[in-house]
Amino acid sequence: MRLSRYFLPTLKENPAEAQIASHRLMLRAGMIRQGAAGIYSWLPMGLKVLKNIEQIVREEQDAAGAQELLMPTIQSADLWVESGRYDDYGKEMLRIEDRHGRQMLYGPTNEELITDIFRKEVRSYRDLPKNLYHIQWKFRDEIRPRFGVMRGREFLMKDAYSFDLTAEAGKASYNAMFVAYLRTFARLGLKAIPMRADTGPIGGDLSHEFIVLADTGESEVFFDKAFDALDPMIEVDEGADLQPIVDAWTSHYAATDEIHDAENCPVDSAELITGRGIEVGHIFFFGDKYSKPMNAVVQGPEGETTPVQMGSYGVGVSRLVGAIIEACHDENGIVWPESVAPFKVGLLNLRTKDDECTAACDKMYADLKAAGIDVLYDDTNDGAGAKFANMDLIGLPWQLAVGPRGLKNGVVELKNRKTGERVELAPEEAVAKLSA
RNA sequence: CGGGGAGUAGCGCAGUCUGGUAGCGCACUACACUGGGGGUGUAGGGGUCGCAGGUUCAAAUCCUGUCUCUCCGACCA
């Protein structure tokens, strides 16, 4: 993509309303613009990152045996009345009336809807287990939205729902999601710690929050140093018992500041790590909490009818964009992990008016594209300084600077955004290195 | 929902107290110079001062109402 044609409205100055790094940087880097409090438009580069994250989440869900579907954003209130949550949910739920006076709502979550879909179609235990998920926009009318996409009212969420015959089988489904989450966050370039969680309005007796570590995170977290030794990229064989892995990840102490009690902490202070974190995932096993009142039942092997055992598993996809930036930025701007970066490399033409320089840039641009590399080519007439600053701001993993000075010696400069390391090498070598 | 703050050009702000031709920096347009870390000069364009009433010869400025945004608290993926 040529920058001269790309819709990337970057800002040199900080917008007054943005308090935290990710919000500030998302606005400055031209990723989002606010429509109303807690509601954002995603501009091309922001959307690209969002889609990249979404895709990694999707791949890991699919790999864990979940199947994607898509439920609507607007739901009928009837189902919520049936589950008893229509009144429980309170003002956080955006209620809408259609032209016929029917009560509708913009879904804050989808347990009722998925349970309804399930109960209408599934009759036999032979159809179990099932795990269905979708990635869809949700709305929760937060009292006070803040921190940009981290605490918006409208947000993109992956939510999966598992259905099993027995609690034991349900636990296995829960474990599969647990491991999928470890892998997902690792692939996103994040360090995530699972913590035992309050089940809140969703309910149930087994639940974990996944907290991503970031120096500027919203809450303080405490966890055992032992987590550092665990590898999140677990290879899962189909049908394998994941309980030992889950046990390994849940046997160590981890707590947010709300629960943490320094006096009675079971971990020696020398073994305890204190940091800040952002909740990006939450998984629940809640048994028959919804299946029972909503009569989602299957016939078992003995012919008996039993409510299915359910779990639900959420990932804040849009929130992750902010969380990743909180975890990956410096004073100059964003530092994208390569897995989610909007482009892999930024190609900087430092002197567009120099025909030789521009010819060399055009060729590298063509070569990089031919090699299948996603490249943002700064072909604008801005000064070199402005180009470097802008490229640092938007945080592409690699910067390829091409100017007459280097070309005279047959070299271009390749800079790693994260380490700041710069090397000079021949244009073909640079393309080869980026293609590797 | 309780308590603060703010709405003036795309962004950041001054002007409001003490009413009298709407300003500054950045960004934008044109030209020239410059050219490896947000460069320089010259000349330009752009705002019914959030909205609605009111007071006045005259309102960004005073009064009333209203909407929006934002910060702190309780709540949350």
C-alpha cells in the first residue's frame, strides 16, 4: 500500500480526551475515531489490526474443536425473560422497542440465544459434545466508558458456548478452551496469567479470568514466579486429557488487588511477582444454569432426559487491540508484535524527488509485494524526519529506509522497531531477509 | 448515578472576569529553498464561538434552559 493513497490520518499532538497510552496512540496513529462516548469507528489501519487479532482467535477456536456461527446483535427480550436475566441485567443492557412495540435489546452477551438455537435442534446425547462460537459486536451501556476501546460500550467479542451431557465432559470442554486461550494470547505476543474469578452475573462455579500483563494495566496483579517457567504454546493431541496442563497453570497463586491479601499470601514475597494487568478473557463452566430454565435437554443413553451442561468462553477482541498496545509501546509510539501488525514493513523513500532513489524504492516495493510481504510504502513528499517519526508512531515491526546517501554505497537501512537495531545491507538482501 | 471540568478552524489552545471588526501554534493549499529523525521562508484558505431562548444600540463574553464530551467514585470483556 502506498501511503499517499492510504487513509491514515495521524496526529502529531495528543488529543485532549485520551488519558492512557493505548487510547492516545490509537487516535494518533489514525486507527480509530470516536463516534460517541465509548463508541468508535475503526479506520483502515485499526481495522486491519482488529481483523488480524480476530483471525488468530478464530484459528485457535477452530483448532480446539469449536465451530463458528454468527448470531445477530439485536435480540428479542422474550428469551431473556425466560432465563430470568431480563430484570437482573439492569441498565447496562440497551433496551430498544421496535415499531410494533416489541421489546428488543442490543445483545450484551448471547447465552440465551445460543441456548435457544441449541434446544430447538439437538435432541440426543449422540450429538454432543458441541462447542459453538461467534465473533460479534456487543453493547453494554457502561455507566462510565473510558480508556478508548478498552472500556468502550460497543465492543467486539468472541464468545463460545459448550454443550455436554455430563459435568465431567463439560469440564473437558472447559479445559480445551483454557488451553486454547493460553495459545491465543501467546500468539498475540502477550503474556497472560489465568486467575480464578468471580462468576458475576453469568453465574456458575468454575471460572477463570485471563489477565494480560502490561505496565500500564488497569489493575494490580500478584502471581507466583513459577508462571514464568510454563510454556503456553501447548500442542494438543485430539482427545488428550488436558487436566494435568490446566492443573499446572492453576496450581500457582495468582490474584488481582481486589482479592490479594499481602498478610496471608501463600507465596513467599521473594517468589511473588507484582505487576499490572488487563482482563482480556473470561471462561465459565455453569452447568445447567441456562439449560434448566430454558429447557435445553437431550435424551441420554438410558432414554432419560437431562439438561445439558454448559460453559461460556469470552475474549475481548476489540479490547485486545488496546491491551496489546498497552503491553507493546514506547515513548515514540506503538511497537506491534509481528503476528498482529497492520503491515510487516514500512518502506521509506527519503528523497522522493530523486529519480534514482524513487526508482530503487519502487523496485523494492514491487519485490516485497511479489514476495507476499505486506508493506506500507511511504512515497509522500514529507521530510525524512517526519517519515521516521510517523513510522515509529504506527509501529510497524520493520522500517526500510532508502535514501540517496545509502544508495551511493549500494545499501539501504533496515531498522527493527522493537530493538531499534539498524543494519545496512544491499536492497536484494533486505528483501530476502524480510521474506525469510 | 453522585461530585468536578470543558465545548471558539481538522488538532491543541488563548480570548469570557471588565460586552464593541474572532486570534495563536500545528495541520491544510500554492510557490521557492531544504533534504537521513516532525526543516525554512513568502503568500493563502478555513470558524452562524455546542444548541435554543433572553438582556442590550451591540453577545464568544451577561442571564436561563438544554445537549454533548471529559475526569474522580461505585460497576465491568
